[in-house]
Amino acid sequence: MGSRDWSSRIREMCVQVSKAEVICLLARSLVSESPISDVFLTDVPAYGTAGIQMKPLKLVSTFSSPASESLQNAEQSNDASVNLKVTLVKSTQEILFGEATNEFFDFMCSFLTTPIGSMMRVLEGQSGLKCMDNLYTSVLELDPNWFHSSNKCGLLELCIAQDHNCKKQLIKSFNTKHILEHLISSRWSNNFTVEPSMFLVPDDFEVKPLSATSSFLLLKKLEISFSQTEERCVTVGMKEAISLLKAALTSTSSALTKGLGPFLQKHSP
């Protein structure tokens, strides 16, 4: 009786998957715990996700957790680092903005060229993006016989094209693949931005060129006086970079604070 009651509450349906659904499914898989229901059981705009009701995504805050043994080993062999001067609120230790060189901003831009699979591997399937974490773990745990040749290894160890990498890559676990650059890109310098340059990086990553007035205007917008703030210098190495990557993936408005906040005390003078 119980079995019949349960079966009466479910039904099968066949849906047509077009380009619009694929785009929406990708978007929902990044922000929702129920992307399939969001896309196929609601009215989805052709290109976009505005107006869709969804279950709130529960993000696991583990930015201060230690790196795994594999990442610790990688960090020991990686001496790349950049310095970032940050301005924060004295009372709350919330980072308001950072003053970044073109090297640091180049590293931030590399987030846009890195395959999601590479990010999942660096974060060991614990990015906080629940559905993508589940997908990565599924591929990791499935028997290799379910995949063609070495495709499973390829999915778990995706590479960044060399011409899409930045000169000072702080996360060395992001493998790079050398390709004939002249066939693909005319970008030879391994820099995304012109050097030397300075940028204002707010907590929400809405980056702007640094000027004599940019920090003042941001503080005015936030209604915070200079007397309420203090400056710190953070050395961003591999561990800090991984933490910042995770914060960038899961935070809506406080990536710097969540990503670098745990390291402020360590690096404070």
C-alpha cells in the first residue's frame, strides 16, 4: 500500500533540450541546488535566469580550512606570490578594497580562462557549488570503464591553454597546455593588462583603474570615513590564492573579505 502511495506521487516526462535550456541549465548548476527542476519545471527566459524561483544555495564556509596534503606539497614547490595592499574597517575587519598591481589583476583575470573542472580539482570537490561538486565527485568515483580511453583522467586534470594563462600563476595546480600560439592568439606577453598598471579591487570584484580619487569616492559611497579604516599588506601565495578563488565562486559581494580575511592576522605587521 505504501509503495503504491509513493508511486502515485511521481511521474515521468520527456522534455526538449534546446540551446536556451542548455544555457539555463549551466547557469542554474552554478547557483542552485535543483537546476533540473528550475529549468524544466518553471518558465525559464530564453537567455538568462532572472525571475526564476529557486531554493537558496547553502554555501559551506571553509575558507580558513587547511589545504590538503597534495596542495601543501604543491605550495612548497611554488614560490610565486604578489603583494596586495588592502583597506579594511577597523571595527569589523571587513576588507573594503585592495590596491592591486597588474600582476594581481592578471591573476584575477585568469579565473575567467580556467575550466570549471580545474577549479573543482584544486578545491577538491568542495567549492561550495553543490551541483558542480556533486558532478566532479561522481566523475571521480565512477569506474574508468564507463569512459572512453583516458577521458576520465582528462576531465579530472583539465589544462589551461598556455596563451590563456597569466605570467605569474599563483595556483600551480592549474596545469597549462602548450599550444601553437600563433595559430590561436596574438597575445605573446602572457599579460592580460598593460604594465605597469594599478587597479582598485573592491570586495565585490567590480574592478576599476586606481586613481587619486577612486578610493575616496568608494569610501564616500559606502559612507565610511578614513578614520574608520586601516591599511594592511597581504602576501598572496598559493594558499591565499586558492582561498580567494573559492570566495570568488561562492560570494556575492564579499570575495576579498572571505578569501583573504583569514590571512590578515597572519600577515599583519
